[in-house]
Amino acid sequence: MALQIKKEKYIDPVCGMKVISGKAAAKTNYQGVQIYFCTTTCKSSFDADPKRFMQNRRKSFWNRYLDRLNKATGGKPPSCCS
């Protein structure tokens, strides 16, 4: 029986490419999160300014909703909550 290796796919935060963890050109650990890169160039860009690339991560549905709500109301709570 052959040993089956689980292939986990990740997104390179710099260029957006899908990366398989076992075939990643580079990886790093940022604030406890393992991040994989398609090339060492992407890793160098990330290392230069990691906050920039971590802020661009896809937001959840709830966070996108709250962003739209804050933009529409100017950050003020609804009148029912005042």
C-alpha cells in the first residue's frame, strides 16, 4: 500500500498564485501563520513590508458587511442603538 501525501494549497499573498505546500519555493512564519510563496522574489517582497500584504487578504463576509455599514453610516451606530 502506498503512502498518500496530503497536498495542501495556499495562496501566495504577494502575487495571488496558488501554491502547494510541498512544492513551495519559499516559506515563512508571520505572527504564527505559515505562509508559502511561489518564488523567492515574492518572499523578498513580503519580507520588506509584510503588513501591506497581510492587509490585502480576503475579508470574510461579515467583515465586508461591517466595512460597508461603517462607510454608509459614517461609523455611527443606528438610531435604535443610541
